[in-house]
Amino acid sequence: MLEKHREEKHTNVPVITADDMALVVAKLTGIPVQQMAEGENKRLLRMEEELRKTVIGQDEAVGIISRSLRRSRADLKNPARPIGSFIFLGPTGVGKTLLAKALAEFMFGSADALIQVDMSEYMEKFNVSRLVGSPPGYVGHGEGGELTERVRRHPYSVVLFDEIEKAHPDVLHMLLQILEEGKLTDSLGRRIDFRNTIIIMTSNVGAEQLVKGTSAMGFGTPGSNDVKIQERLLETAKKYFKPEFLNRVDDVIIFRKLEKEDLLAIVDLEVKAVADRLRSRNLELKLENDVRNFLISKGFEPEYGARPLRRAVERYLEDPLAEELLKGYFENADQVEVKVDNQKLLFFPESSSAPASPAVLPAAPAEPPADPAKPAAKPPRKPRSRKKTE
């Protein structure tokens, strides 16, 4: 009896695996689980492949940043500096911030590893101290800086300085210390370590040169004058940023304007997200090719890039589709086919079990059809015109 009890006791002992250890250490240190559980060398070798699944139309930018980070991980650069430091140049809505988010998720396991700082909030000199904390005697002293405290709590992260050209020059001086030494002292005297961060600065300086020359739809010929435009963009950046600042950055990466093929791929990503959510209702989404072109025509503007595409998908696809779902038009269907007609999207319910000619679902409920059993209503008589009597 005693031996049996001992055997049962030993068999019920929980086993701690390597994954459990990695998870606990990750919580204590802030080091992502992926870096300990999976060989980082293999991950870095397929970096371009993973990033291109999210970032569309910027293969050259993805390649430059991937090669730079591999050099860093191979110990071929100064270990006292951040993992990587980059300036992203290009017009709005072409994927600069999206690439920063994708980097955070790939390198550190979560999109939450992105620390985003809006430089438009630091245009004045007196706001610069907020990054490292208020000095002694001022309100907020002891709370830590908005930048330094976040990096101290999340040392493995991507730090994004958005629209760096709007920042006060003192911010650039502060960044020089981070880029050169990999550390920054906060208002409490603590040395904050930036050596495990990736520093990214986005800028729209000279971006109007990339937007100019596009056609009415905003598309240009792929590769047309790209080299000359990029050279002018770099010259504009050199006029704005001081040489000592540019020399401390690993790479200045130019994001090109999006072509029609890129926009089609972006629409496919957005539509795929809608289709995935529809599958939770056991519905498959089918789109004609004209639907993609329709969404692009409604949601792309050269000066705003691809950002309005998201709103176009919401307005012309998700909103009417949600209304039809709530009305119960797809209760007996397992597929929804979307077509374009008269500058709007129409939805056709389809059932693979009981094929029938689909009926167009209007955006608003139509008048009920007339009952064939009832006689048709007679049209109202026209009033007879009376002759005026003299």
C-alpha cells in the first residue's frame, strides 16, 4: 500500500520543460521567448520573407534593414551602440510605421514592443525634458521620462521617433548620445540602456518629390525616374539633418511610392481579414476582380498613400455587409459573393447544398413584391381639365 502511494506520488510530479523555463525568464528579464526558444540565426535568415508578408511594395527597404540587422547580430558592428538605427524617408501612407511595427513583432515577439514617440509634441525647447524626466524642483520629478522610463521597463523594443523633422534641435542632440553610446541618463541619474533597441526615425522631408509626377490615379511607371527622385530626396535630407547626425545612423532608407500592383496586394490583405472574420459565421467571401479595382478607386489618394484604403474597405464593404448580416439575409447561405454594379457593391447569398439563382441584396430594404392573388391596383385617374367660361 505504501509503495503504491509512493509510485502515485512520483507519477503526479509536474515536469518543467525548456519552454516553461524560457517563458519564466522572459517575464523576469523582458527578453522575448522567441529569441531563447528558437535559433535566432535561422529567424534572421528568413527575415525578408516574414516582413514582406505584412509590408507591401517596399522590398528594397525590407532588404536593407534585414541585412543591417544581420550584420549587427553577427557582431560585425560596435556592440556599444543600438542593434540598428535607421531614418525612413518617404511620403505618408507607404508603410514606414507599418515596417516598424512588423520589426517589433518579428524581432521581439510582439507588436507591443514598439515604443512610438510623436515628435510633433516636442517642437518647443521646454518639452524636450519630458523625454528624460523633469529636473529636480519641477513638477513630475521622480516619475521618470516618457522615453527613458518606457525603455527601462522594456529594454528589448523598437523605438520609433515619428516625424523627426518636427522635433526641436535639442532632441537630435539627445539622439546623438543614444546612437553613439547606446545609453542615456534620465533626470534621476540612472543610465538607461538602449543597446538592445532598434532606433527608427521617420521623416516626410522632401516627400512631395515622390508624389509629384503621378497620374490621376496616383500610379507611376515602376522604376520611372526613381533613381533621380531618390537622389534629390537624399540631398533634401542632407540639408535638414547635420552631417554628424547622418553619420551615426546605420542607413537612410527611402520608401518609394506605391504602384497599382502594390495597392491590389494591400486590398487583398484587408479583404482577407474581413473573410477570416466571416468564417466565424460559417460564411465564405467571394469577390470579383472588379471589386478590388473599385475599392482602390474609392480609397487611394497620392498625397495620403494607402491609408484611405482601410477606410474604403470599411465604408464600401464592411458597413453594408454588416447591415445585411444583421437583417438575416445570409441565414440559409454558406457563401457571399460580392459584385460591382452602378458604383456600389452588391451581395449575393449562395448555398452549396441548395444551388439557386441568387438574388441581389439591396443596400436598403426594397418594397415588398405584389401578391399575385390580389388584383393589381388601378392607376389613379387624371383630373379632367375644365374649360374656362368667359
